[in-house]
Amino acid sequence: MVSFEGFTLSGNAPIYQQILLFLKRGAVSGTIRDGDELPSRRVLSALLGVNPNTVQKAYRLLEEEGLMTSHTGAKSQMVLTGEAIRRIRSELLEGDARALVTAMRQMGLTKEEAAALIDRYWE
């Protein structure tokens, strides 16, 4: 069963997107694996203190992306192929990189200053 113990809500994005991001990051890091069961929509909404429709939206989007299967009366499970994990990793890294570059540009850093900063923290 996928644990949402480390999940914390923030005010930066809609809750359904935060749930998606948590699950995708878990898939990429290996803490969530192919076949892992997800809590039911009602259980997860109670656990997180959110509307069940919010969890339903996150689960529906996971299904649309082919990352989850769900059958009436059965447990929902993650579907994580090697290709899916590569796609998720690329999607997440691209989004994070864009946000970082945008922030650095807004703060007036040059490309060289940004590269030096990344080099410093890489180690």
C-alpha cells in the first residue's frame, strides 16, 4: 500500500496536483513501485482532510496517463513500466529546470553565474 506519511499540503498548487506530484516523485525515486496499491478515494480524502472529489480527480488523471488501474470493487494499483518512469522523470526534471531558470533570470543572474551556483551545490 502506498503510504502518504510524507505528504504535506502546501498552498502553492491545487491539492489534486500535489497528490499527482507526490505519486510521480515516488515512482521516479523507487519508493512507489509497479503494482503498489493505492488507498481508496474515501480513505485518502479522510487521511489528507480533503474533499473526496479532489482525490477522485487526481486518480482519474493518473488513470488517463496510464499510471494507475482501477476496477469497481477492487483495489487501485500503480502501473509503472520502465518507459513510464523515464517519461515521468523527464517531465518532472523539465518542469523543475524551467522554474529554476526562470527564478534565476528574474533575480538577474547571468548564465555563467547560474552555472557556477549549480556547480557549487552539485558537490
